[in-house]
Amino acid sequence: MSEPVIRLTGLTRSFEQGGETIEVLRGVDLALAPGEIVALLGPSGSGKSTLLQAVGLLEGGFGGKIEIAGANASGLNADDRTTVRREAIGFVYQFHHLLPDFSALENVVLPQLLLGKSRDEAEAHAAELLGALGLSERLTHRPSQLSGGEQQRVAVARALANKPVLVLADEPTGNLD
Ligand SMILES: Nc1ncnc2c1ncn2[C@@H]1O[C@H](COP(=O)(O)OP(=O)(O)OP(=O)(O)O)[C@@H](O)[C@H]1O
Ligand SMILES: [Mg+2]
């Protein structure tokens, strides 16, 4: 079998809140192969977003081990986490987190510029992705000028923009048909 895209070993995450420790993730073991599509189900508050945020390297406060495409991602500092995230991971947030002052097109262009693509190439690819998601007529709209589902589709296009090995999507279809 090929190397897993994600391997989690004994992943833990807890939060200190008002003198109490809330243990949200208590030793998660998981391995996902390339091409595998997995849905994580659980009641509200069970820790789905917390798990995705840890695996997406959005924060470092977890215990146990996270490997992304064979590389150990545990114990990285914030800069190194950002690099891995930018190159390997597409993240669709539960609440879209689009940049409010930029158009739909620009929101999908920016992550590509950060990896050194030319603006022309990045714009062509962004327009293609947004077109595939039915947003060709909305490229110049800012997030506040888009419906909830349109914003969500822009967030999906942005997550795919750099052809990541891993896409993490936190309730990405909550506002879609
Ligand atoms: N920064 C934080 N500080 C304290 N507690 C937190 C923090 N973040 C999350 N929690 C708690 O961890 C638990 C899991 O939260 P999480 O957002 O992962 O749930 P979820 O499964 O994604 O829920 P939902 O389906 O409602 O999105 C919740 O009870 C929440 O209150
Ligand atoms: Mg959640």
C-alpha cells in the first residue's frame, strides 16, 4: 500500500478553561491513504473541528504525532507549520474565513502567488476553478456581496488552488443545495 497522506498516532488536544481541563481529543489513531475520501461524523461539540484544526496544523497545542505525506509534523514551529500548510494542505473552514476586502477571484489567486505562481497563471487557474463551481458570473464580488453558499464555494476553490495532497473540509456543504 502507498504511504498514508495522514497518519495520526495517539493525537490528543485539551483546552484549559476557567481552571478546568477539557479533554477533547483523547488519543486518536488514524491513517488515510491517497485518494481516500473520509467523512468524520459526530455530534456538535464532539471535537470534529478541533481534530481538523490540529491535522491542518493551524495550531500547535496538540499531543501525540501527526504525519503528513510521510513527514513528521509534530513539534514544528509556527513558521514551519505555515509552510507545510501552504504547500500540502487545502483547508475549507467551517466559517469560510475569506478575506473580506478581496474579490472571489483574488481570494483564490492569493494562495497561488504565495507559492510563486505568476499572476496571469494564478488568475487563469482561479477563474477555471471558480467556473467549475458555477461562479463565473461572480468573480469580482467581495465575500459580503456573495450568498452563504457562494462564499462556501469560493472557500472550496481556494482550498484546491495549490493542488494540495490533502484537503480538509469542515462542514463544507452546510450552505449548499
Ligand atoms: N479554544 C477553546 N477553548 C476551550 N474549549 C474549546 C476551544 N475550542 C473548542 N473547545 C471545546 O471543545 C469541544 C469541541 O469543539 P469542536 O469545535 O471541535 O466541536 P465540533 O465537533 O466541531 O462541533 P460542531 O459540530 O458544533 O462544529 C467543544 O465542547 C468546545 O467548547
Ligand atoms: Mg465544528
